[in-house]
Amino acid sequence: MIYIAMATGFLLILIGFYGALTNRNLLRMIVAFSIADTGVNLVIISVGYLPGRTAPILDTTVTAAAAATRIIDPVPQALVLTAIVIGVGITALMLAYALKLYEKKRTLDIAKFTELKW
Amino acid sequence: MVSAIYILIAALGAAFFLGFLKDGMRATAFAVTLAALVFMNFVSAGWLWSFAVDAAAPVEILTAGFSPPFAINLRMGLTEASLTLLVSLSGLLSALYLKDVLLALGRRSMAVLLIAVMALCGIILTRDTFNLFVFFELASIATAGLVLLSEDERALSAGFKYMIVAQAISVFLLIGIIFSYHATGTLNIDGMADASTELKTGASIAFFLMFIAVVAELKPFPANGWALDIYESAHPAFSAIFSAASGAAFLYAADKLLHIGGAAWFPLATGIGIITFVAANLLALPQSNDRRLLGYSSIAQTGLVLAVLGQQDILGDRYLFVAGGLLLAHSIAKAGLYWLSGLIAGRALPDWAALRSRPLLIFAFIVFIAMLSGLPPFPGFYAKWELARLLAGDGRIALLALILFGALLEAGYLFRWFGYILKREQPAQPVVCTPHKLAPVIAAVAAGWALGYLWGDLSGHANLLLTVPLLFALSFLLLEWLPAWIKNTLAIAGMLAFFVLTYAEYDPLRLIFAVIILIGGPVIFLASYHEHGRRLGFYPAAMLMFAGLALLIRTGDSFGFFAAWELLTVGSYFLILRGKHSEPHALSYIVFSLGGAFLILAGFALAAQGAAQYDLASLGLLTQPLAPWVFMLLAIGFMTKTAAIGLHIWLPGAHGEAETDVSPMVSGILLKAGLFGLFVLLMSMGKQQLYGIELTHVLLWIGALSALLGNLMAIFEEDAKRLLAYSSIGQMGYAVFGLALMNHLGWLMALMFVINHYIYKSMLFLSAGGVAKRTGTRDMYRMGGLITLMPLSFIATLIGIIAVSGVPPLSGFGGRWIFYNAILTSDARLPMVVLFFAGPIAFLYLFRLIHTVFLGQLKDEHRKLKEAPFWIILPQMIFVVLLLVFAVVPGLALRRVDIYLNQFFPEGGLNWAGTTISSNYGYWNPVAIMIAVAVIFGSLFAWLLFVNRKAQKVKQFNIVFAGERPYRPETTHFAWNFFAPYRKALGFMVQPFVTRFWEGLTNLLHVAADLSRRLYNGNGQSYAFHFIAFVVVVHFLWTGV
Amino acid sequence: MTGKSMIKRFLALLLLAGIGAMFASLLLAYVPDTDLNFTARYYAENTASDIGAANIVTAIIVTYRGLDTLGEVTVLFLASGIVGLVLSFGRKRDSTPRNLVPVGELLTTASQHLAPVIMLLGVYVFVNGHLTPGGGFQGGAIIASGMLLLLLSDPLKRFSHTLIATVESFSGIAYIALGLIGLVLAGGFLDSRILPNGILGELISAGAIPLIYSLIGLKVGAEFSSMLTSLSETEDL
Amino acid sequence: MSGLMTAMTAVLCIAMLVAALVAIRVLGDKSLPIAILAAGLVSLLASVLFLILASPDVAMTEAAIGGGLTTFLFFFVLARIRSWEKGESEYDGEKHD
Amino acid sequence: MEFDWMKIPYALLTLFIVVNYGFLLNALIQKIAARVGRRHGIPIWQNYVDILKNYGLRSSITHGAMFYLGPVFRLSGGVGLLLFVPAIYGSYMFSNLSFAGDLILALYFIFFGTLGMALGAGESGHPYAAIGVSRGLSQVTTSELPLALAVFSVALQYQTLSVTEIVAAQQGGILNWTLFTNPVAVAAAMLSFLGSMMRPPFDVVLAPQEIPIGPPTEYHSSYLALMQTNRALFPVAKIVIYMNLFFGGASDWPTFFLKVFLIYLWSAFVGVVFPRFRVEQSIRWFLIWAVPLGILSIILV
């Protein structure tokens, strides 16, 4: 199971990259990157997963004393939380840029924004 | 001590606090921003002080009250403190610089700036990989935001391109971090470093991904198109941060990762770094936009430091000294240059000519490019020296060669740019100079000098900024406001005083050089009295050159020698650049000279074999197989200065175009530095063989060919000063030949040439310069008949050419006589033949010089000319006297040296009995010759005077001209293409093959650069391609290797 | 599809095959841990006693790795600030009138009633962050979606930027202030143990975590709202 | 139990991959709004997967932020662009290939 | 060998003998050349007549100081060259001023007059003079080269630069002459000799037909007289060097006269046989034929 999830995560990253490399539309590139981000998150969570264990939340079934043998690794989860929020921040920023670029040139084609080169 | 966490807290708190302020309170917001930045600087500086001065131990800062790896910890140590100071200082200065923009855009922009600086500090301080990622993201988002401070609308697309790449980078970074975590069970950097056995193998993909992501932020070639676009379009103040602070922070992050990965990954860092360094410098060559050019240079420098990071295994405890020196020099210089670029209206490189209205800013520019090029006395110089020493000591020659090649390219385009500033037309728009924009530039200059002092102190060698000659030269910077004649007097007095004080310390050989430099220099300086006004820039440059020369002959170790060599190179470059049309020539001069200097550096480094101190005298202890290579590197290096054939193309232009009093300095004195180097080299190393070839024999050929071709080229030259310059190539060829003979008389002959060449070439250059000053041209065919108007200049030239040609009774003959005696013992017959051929050719150009200028038909427009100015004539007359004295009593200078040379060649010295000088083969009595010639000449002259006492001078056109009289001097003065038949017969020998070779090489580099930079097609998607391709290819190569 | 884009696709596939190979070897070499590594075990064993939070992830986020979270919040702050900057970048007053999509009565009414409830939900989520799944980020996002609803119902509605900015700044500064208090009173910057740990599982427990997480929630909500409003009302900037 | 979970995981994963391929126009040439929705779907499915992987916190966040907020952001921007272009369909660069 | 005052009258005596011999020799060679061309030629004393006439004339014009100095330089060069080389081997009387310097001094002093002449001619302001100088200097660079090589070859052969010692080494029979011990060097030197005698085929410098006598165009009266004197003196002085280096020198005056005459005749002989070269042709000729011989002589020693 964990390998499936991890493989899916990797594939999502590759799909995202492929989308970003082949779509010239700015918005589609951003969409592609958000898919890649999801893939990364999936991979991270898979790495923290221990088969047959539960979420790292203490309650009556998972007591503090038994936690070490019952819960999965909480660290990747904490990291993913951070990563997701950072991801949305960047996505928002890219969207704002795309909007502005569109306003300047009335196009979303990335190949049209090549005034700076060489 | 204030905890380092307050650096982060202050920035964040201020950024958040700005939200409370109403939009109208922008000035308050700006004040808050500055206050926060000042506080950050204060904290960093405080720590730096306690580490550097009180030698405190590094401090761990625990967050959340738990110890690592369970909570994030920060570390403050010496490196961190210096880097955070660098980052926050560049942030503060840029904020100051950005005052107008920030006030216009409001508090949000200030918050972004604060967070950018905070994030960079965070990258430096944190010891946790994931925390590093968070700060990375903060830094890159802030970068994307700060790009928008620019007025350039293209910045928008640049920011977007960056974010595309940043997204891809963060994917790799996260994957790398999580798998590294999986492998080690910790996110802490030190924890990973301790725990990782897997990551240290060099095969770990997890570490590779993490590392390559960090490296990608360092803009490695070719995945760096986005960075260039940012550099080109962003506000210069941001580019300053981006180049100086971001680069430093990301480099330190890479260093931390290397701490995890260990030595197995060092080659990867070095490989990427050095390729980036060379490629970026190459691609910078065809750049015309100033900021983009600086961007390329930034990328290159970052690559260099990355390469150094990968060399920490051999740098040992000098690692921080080297990497820090390079990094700080780059950061400060680049920040300064970007700040400067904000003062310039135009974006093309020649637009920087606007700086000419502000000498202070020109000085700032010089300081910055000197720092970037690693010239003394700045930190990059010391770092380069150490780096070369350690690399060569460990046999990493290829890397050293690449570094030096890249550095040469960089120096090339930087100095080309400087040439534009001084020589191109000033644009209409003036430099915008407001105090808040000027202050950062000046701060950068001050920081550069301060670090130069510090690095000199730490270098383990003599601190260059404490050497008397250099201080004396630099003091002229402060005296620039004085009129030229006062400065001239000071210069002369200073040099003479230095000679008097140090007189006792020279051995006879060095004494000759010392006299030429420290006495001969002031004689030429007499000519400088004719200049009026303040003559800005002349004295610091000239004194820098003389300081370098003085240091050169006094130093005993390789470091001091190399430092002096660079100083005199730079000083003379500035001097040469002063000439009216000398821009391209000064450039080729500095490029050849620095190329030569790098060879010398490599040679010394190779010779030292890692030793920190290396005496010049120890060169003699070297053995095969190293010795011949060292010999070759040093010899070629020195011969760039003597302008040996093949390396000579800079000389004619440089000497020809220089100012009247500069030409004799750079010709009569500067060229001797190369000869001095060869003396030192041959004295200690003697004969060396490489693959069975006697290297001194190769030198013989080079000397002979230089003599022949230099003379040949001189005879076809129409420009008087260039003619003299070509002649110098020939004369230096003789001297090199003499040295390479490796016998007593050969060396004596070389010394004879050193002395003679100084006297007569200085004299001839002054004479030609004086004439050119009066006539307004240097083309000889435009002159003619000046003998009556400028008799003293004529006499100087006459005596000069007799001396140069070697005709008795003047001193040139002495050189020739020693030459013939010297070669009698040598077996190298063929190069001798070449030299025999060269000899008579000298007559051709010498005659042409005196004939077409002083004899023949006077031109109408010259009829009212006066003699050259008194101060230009005076040294010439001194030289005339000197020549005559030296002709009669050469023993005055040579006798002591002759004895001194006995320790190297006990055989074959001269006998100095009475007035006769004799060798094993022949004899020569200068006094008798002089008397005999004078008596014969005098009596004939007297008789002719008596016979023709009533002769009257006839009118100019009273000549027998096929029954008619010409009335136009232009048609009657046979001058242009004077040796046409000679050209018909032997012109093929002066085809500019060498020039074409070097031009071809330059063009090749430019074309290659121009083609390859098309890689950066401006498309953000292509940049993403580049990045991913970079990762794949590097991985492929890395695992393949 | 032109030949050029075919080549591009092919190249992209080629490159991604390279990346894929790297990923594949990561995947193939991956062996799931059978036991928690020492870091995770420390958290599992000591969170309850150290911090007193039932949700270990929350404890890590707010306390152990609090600096990350501060950075994360800052990312959002930065992003929202830059979104505003971008949209005002190089602005010329060529205001194209916006096509207003007519908004249905139903949406307007529903959103006016729903929005407060949604926001309340958000508050619940972050206040209980230390006990149950969810916390400041999720709660913040929920608050922002309440704002979103209001925006949808009345696109021309002016949100008070000052209010958003004040909330943004207040929560940010308060967060830092709490962190500083931790530095002064407890073990270090962002140490949440400035208040008693209380009893595991109760609402008022886990030291300052509920307080901090609430501030984070407010802050995140304010940032998201600010971004949304910026993106929706550029013309007015 | 675990078999069921694995099967569910597999189904979810396949669904995610399909949605992702739709979003980047490999499967079908869908319009931009569909692509955005497909990407949102990937996030939503991922959040379910996170639940299965015992990460409720992440699941909530992914659903609220990745699936919800991000999608809304996209649509906001898209709407703004649509309102500018007034019928010209120039926003899709690909159409000019 | 040291200086003493008696050397001065002795040197003047040598000078006197050589000048007179030079006048006669010049005329004789000219006459021979004329006879070969089936002309009558000049009387043998013609040179005396010319010289006396020219010395007798008073010039009232000059083109300037350097114009004045040209002939002075020229004749000083000739006189100096003669005096720095011992004329008669083994004779104290006729060792001249050779104590002042060795072979190198003589070799370089050849240029003293050339340079001075060129300067004086330049001062005249006449373009033909300048053209002549241009040609002359161009030619001399290559025509002197074989001589220099040969001289050096000889110096290497005898391991000395002293003329006296070189002559001494050749004593004791004709087979000891350099001519036989180092024939290649002699061949090179004799080719070079042709170039320096200002006779066909290498006389384009003076160019008697196209340009009125090249560099000395503007010289007349006593200026010209000085130069005519030199023209008598200089070839003989030069031949003395050849004689000393290659042909065993002369230990008495009759041998001296004979050897000088024969050597001079060689150039006259070639001169009547060959037509004139242009300058670039003569440069190439020397480089192709004479210089390789010189190089060979150096390598073979």
C-alpha cells in the first residue's frame, strides 16, 4: 500500500513537471506545479507511514505511554502541513503574477514574455 | 550579548508592525524599517566582535526550549556572524538607497525587504534542514517580490520565470530532505552529519536532490537564465542584495549540506562551480547591458566560491580565509557596482562614461573591479594566492588553470568596461547623485579597503597596506586636490628619499634596477612639470606603478614578488589608459599582463608545493619533473612584460598612445620589471630541460626573433612613438637573448641593455613626445624640417639614435661589443644569425625617425612652432649627458656587477685594466675611441667651417630639382612608406600573424559566447527545461563517474 | 500539433525519464521503518509530559518546530503582501470596467447567513488544534472561505483593508510576543510552556498552544482574506 | 482490512493520476476551468489518501487549502482574465501553436 | 698595446699613403672598366684634378647644420675605420690606433659614416637624396649581413676578436690564409663585398642614371671634395679589413698594395659583367645567395 502511495506521489510530480514543461499557458503551468506539490506531499506522508499504526493523536485508545508503539511518525506530517501552506502561498503569488502579465500583454503564452534574454 | 534570534525577531516584528501603520505614515514606516535593520546590524556586529576580537566560542541558540534534534536550533559563530553582518548591512544600505522607491510603494514593500533580509539571515543561522527549506522559500518569495521594486516592467516576467524554477527547486529539495530524514532519523544538520553513513557515500540520491536544489539557487550554468533576467531588470539596489547577500547565504547553505554529505560530495561542488565560473565569464564577454553583465559576473563569482567549497579538504584551516576572501570581495564589489549602476541613466556599458564628471565615483569603480579581479591589496588577492598555492600543492592543476582562465576573462570584460568609462563620449544625462544613494557606494568602498587591511593582516604574509611604497602611492589619493607641480615635487622627493634610505640594502644587480627606478623615475618626472592644473588620477597611478617596482626589487619571497608585480601592472595600466586613444591598447595590455601574472602565480604556486612561505631563492632547489614547468610558467609570465614576440601585440599601442611623460616611464622603466623577473628566475633556476629541450635555448630563439621582428615592424611604422615602441620590442629581445646565453658576458650585456635602453628610449620618447605635442600629430610624414625649430629635441634624437644603433663612440657600442664577446662562447649559432640580421635593420627605422621628423622639408603649418617645453627638454639634456658619460666610463655601472656576476659564472668576466676593457677574445677602450673620433671629427669640422665660413643658409626650396624648383613641402618631403623597396622584398615577414592569432582567439571566444548565450532565450519554460536537464545531466555524470 | 512542440514533448519525456529513474531508485530502495526513529519516538513518548498536547502533530508544529511555523506564517504574510504589490505594479489608470456577473438572490442571502457560521467553525477548529486534527492553518483557511463566500455574494463589497491589516499585524506581533515570552520565561523562543500544561485532553491545556494556534489561525485567515480581496479588487488598489 | 485499504488506495491513486493527466491536457484537450477542477480533484483525492495514511491533520489541510482555497484562487484569476478579454480567446497560448 | 704620442704622426702617415693609393686605385679601376666597355676612360690622375678643383672652390651656400656635418661624418667614418685597424702586420709604425678596439669596433664603425651621410643628405631637403638613403640603407642591411656572419665565423675559428691576432694566425704560408682554412666564410664575405662597393649590380643607391648621384645630390665644392676623399679612402679601409681577415694581411706595403688592388678588382670585374639590380632584387639576392653561405660558414666552424 505504502509503495503504491509513494509511487503515485512520484508520478504526480513527474506529471506535474511534464505539464509545466509542455503547456505554454501560464495558468496551466501553475496548475501543473500545484499537482507536483500534491505529489510531493504524498511522498512525504508515505515516508512517515508505518504500516498498521494510527494517527499521532493521543486519546483513550492511544495513551501517552503506549504511543511509541502505536502511532506513526508525526514529523513528516508536520512538515507537510508547512509545505502545503507554503505551496498555496507560492501558487497565489504566481497567479497574481500571471494576472499582471496578462494585463500587460493580453496573453498568457509564456513564449511571449521573452524581452529579457541572452 | 544580544541573542542572535533577535536578528530574526526584530525583522519579523517590524514587518508585522508595519501593518499597524496607516498608509499615509510612510516616513514612519521607513524609519521603523531602517531601525530594525540597524538593530540587526548591531546584533551581528556585536557577535562578530566577540568572535573575532574576544575569540568567543560559537553559540547554540535553542528554540522552543528543547535541544536539537527535537527542536530547531540556530548557531552563531564567526562565519555566521560575518555573513549575517554582510547580509544585514547590504540590506540596510540597499534600504537606504531604495528610500524613494520604498516610500512610493508603501509599507508592504518595506515588509518584504525586511523579510528578505531576515530569511537570508535565517538561512545562515539555522541548523535544521527543513527550517532551511522554509527560509529558502521565504527568500525566494521575497526575491520574486523585490524584483518588482524596479521601474522596468520586464521585471514582472523575470519574477515569474524565477518562481517557475523555484517551484521545481523546492520539489527536489523536499524530496531530498524527507528521504534524508528517513535515512538518518533526524532533520538536524549536525545530526544528519553524525548519523549519515548512507548520505556520505556519494551515491545517495536523497542527498543529491537536496544538494542540487541548494546549488540550483546558486545559479549554476546553464540553469541560470532566470537569474540573469532578474539581474537585468530588477532594481539595482535589490540586485545588490541578490548578488551579495543571497549569494552569500545560499553558499553557506551549500556549505552546510557539504558538512552533511562529507568529502565524497566535494568534487560535485567543485565541478559545478568551476564550470559555472568559466562559462558565465565567457558568456559575459559579448554583453552590452551593464546589469546583465554584472549578473554574469555575479554568477561566475558564486560559482568560484562553490568550487572553493568543494576544495575544503585541501584548504584545511585556510578554508575560511580563502572562501571568505573571495566571497566578501565579490559581495562588496558587486553590491557597490549595482548601487553605482543606479546612478547611471543609460543601460549600455559606454553610458557609464557619465561617471567621468565624478572622480570619486570613478575611484569607487576602480576599487570594485580591482576587488573582483583579485588585485592587491584587496581580500580576493590574498585568497587567490592561498587558493593557488594549495591547489598547486595538491596537484590540482587543471582546476587552477580553469580558475585562472575564468578570472582572466572576467578581468578582461571588467577592464574593457573601465576603458569605456574613461574614453567614451559622455552621455547627456548626468549622474544622479543624492546623498542616500551615494552613501552605500562609499560604504562599500570603505568596507573594501578595511577588508583589504584585515585580509592582509590574516594572510600570514606582509600586509601590503602597511608597506611604505604602497602607502606613499595611496597617499596621493588624498592629495589629489593639490596642483600638479606640488604633487610632482612630492613624488620626486619621495622616490629619492626612499632610495637614499634603502640604498645600503641592494646588491649590485638590484642596485642597478633601483637606480633606474628610483633615480631614473624622478628624472622622467621632471618632464611632468610641464603639465598644469591638477592632473587628476596621474599621480596615484604613477606612484602605484613605482611602488610596485620598488617592492618588486626589494622582496625576497614569492608572495611579495607577485603582489608587487600585480601592483605595478595595475598602476601602469591606469597610466597607459590616460592616453587619448589608448582604450583598446590599455585593454590588451592589462589582459596580457594579467594573463602573465596568472602564469607567474601558477608557477610560484607549483614551486611552493603547498608551503606557506616561499623564498625566491628556493626556486633553485626544485628538481625534475617540476622544475622545467615552473621555469616555463614564470618565464612566459615575465615575457609578457618584456613583450617577447608573440606576446607583444599590446606594446606598440600602449606605449605609442600614452602621454608624453608616460611613454618613457612605461618603456624605459616598466619593461625592466620583466627583465628583472627573468634575472631572478635564471639566477636561481639556471638551465632547465623539458622533454630534452633546453629551455634557455628556446629563450634564445624568442629573444632573437623578438629582436628581428620588433626591428622589422618598426621600420614600416609611420607613427613616431609606435616606431619607438616596436624598437623596444627589439631591444628587449636583445636583452632576453643575452640573459638566455647563460654566461657571464651575456648577462652583462643584458644589464648593459637595461641601462642603455632606459636612457636612450626615455630620451627618444620624450623627444618624440615633445615634437608630437608641438605639431599635434605623431605621423612622421606630416612633419619634416623641424631641426631648425627644435634643435634641442633634434640633438637628443641624434644622440639617441647613434646610441641605439650601436655605432661607436656612444654607449650602444658597448652593448654590442659585449654581445659579440658573449656569443663567442655559446654554441647557439642559429639564433645568433637571426640577431645578426636584426642589427643593421635598426639603422633603417632610426634614420627614418630622425630624417622624416627633423630633416627634409618643413611644412607650412609648422613654420611658427617653438621648441618643446622646457620641462620636456630638460630631462632629455640630462639623458644626453648621461649617455656620453656612460659611453666613456661604462665601468661606473658595470664593474661592480661584473664582479657580482662572478658568483654565478666565475668564468668569462671582463678585465678592467686602466681605461681598456678586455675579455678573453677582444678588447675595447672607450676613452680612446671617444678621443680619436672626437679629434678626427673635430678637426674635419673645423676645417670645413673655415673653408665655408661665408656660406649662407639658402631658402628651403633652393634645391636642384630637374631644373625646376618645387614650392610645396608636401610633395618634396619623401617620407611616407619610406622603405617601400624593403617592404617589397621583406614585407611578408611583418604580416601581422601574431595579431591575427590573438584577434582570432578573441573573436572565437566572443563568437562562442555569443552563440551559447542564445541558450538563454528568455522563455521561462525553457529555463525550467534547463534546470531539469541540469539535474538529470549532473546526476548522470556524477553517477557515471 | 507542430513539430516543434513534438520535439519539446519528446525532450520533456526524456528528461523526466531521467528524473523518474532517480525517483524509481529512491522508491525501490525505500524500506518502511518498523519502529519509530529516535526523533519520532521522543515526540511520541514525551509530548504528553513536555507539552501536554494530545495532538502530537500540533505540538511539533507549534512548539518543537515553532520556528518553521513562524516562517510558514511569514510566507503567507509575504505572499499576500506581494500579491498586493504585484497587482499594483506599474499600474496605469486604464481601468477596464469589470463585467459584473449578476449574483443570485439565493447566494446573497445564504452567504450572509452562512458566513458567520463558517467563521465560527474556523475558530472552533483552531481552538481545538491541540486536541483534535486541525488547527490554525485549517481554521484559518475556513475563516478565509467564509470571507470568500461574502466576496462571491457581493463582488463590489469593500473589505476594510485596515481591518484585515490590523488583524494580520496584531496576530503576527502577538505571536512573536508570545514567542519572546517563551524566551524570557521558559526554555527558548516560541517555547509554549509559559502557561501550565494542564490536563491532557482538556481544552485549556497544553500551555500556550491554544493561544498560539489561535493567533496563527487568525493570522492565516487574515492573510488568505487579504490575498483573496487583492485578487478580486485590483482596480481599487 | 488491510487488503481493502490497499485496494482503496490503488483506486484512489489511479483516479488521482487520471485527474492529473486531464489537468495537464495529456488525456483529452480540456478547457482551463476543467483543468483547474481536475487539479482540485487531485488534491481532494489526496486528502482522502492522507486519511487512509493516518494523517488527519494533513488531510484536513489539503482539503481546505489545496482542494478548496487554491481552486478558488485559480477561478478568481480566471474570472478576472475572462472579464478582460471580452470574448477574445487569447488567453490560451497553446491555441496559437 | 698602449697609446703613445708617436702613434699620431705614424697614423697620419698611413692616412697619407692610403689616400693617395686610393685616388690612383679608383682611377685605375675606372679605366679598366672603361676599357672593357671599349671606351677610353679617364686619365689616371683625374681624381687629383677633381679633388684639387673642388677643394679650391669656396661654397657660399649651405642647407643647415646637419648638411654641414654630413661630409664630416662621412670622412670621419672613413678615417676612423682605417685608423682603428692595423694596416701592416707586425709593424709598430703602421699599427695605427688599433689599441682602441678590436674587430667589432671596426665592423660597427663602418656605419658611422653611412649614418652621417644619410643625415646630411636628409638635411638638404632634396627628395632624391632621401630616396637614395632609403635604398642605400635597405640594401646595406642585407649586404652587410654575410660579412658579419663571415667575420664572426672567422672570430670563432681563431677564437679571438683582435685583428692582429687573426692576421698572426694566418702567417706561414698561403695555405694558412682564411681563404683556404675557411673558404665558405670568405665566399660569403666576398659576395657581401660586392654590395658595399657601390658598383654594379648593386649601385642603384647612387643611381648615376635616374637620379643625379643619390644621397650626395646637393653636395658640391668642398663638401663634395671631402666626400671624394672619402670615396678614395673608404674602399681601401674596408678592403684592409678583408685582407686582414681573409687573405693573410700584409706585412709590407707592396703586398698591401697588391692585395688591395686584387680585392678591389673583384668588384670591378663583377661590375662590368652584370646589369644593375633594383633594391628589392638585391635584397633578395643577398638573402638567397650570400646569407646562406654565411650561415653555413658559422655552422661549419
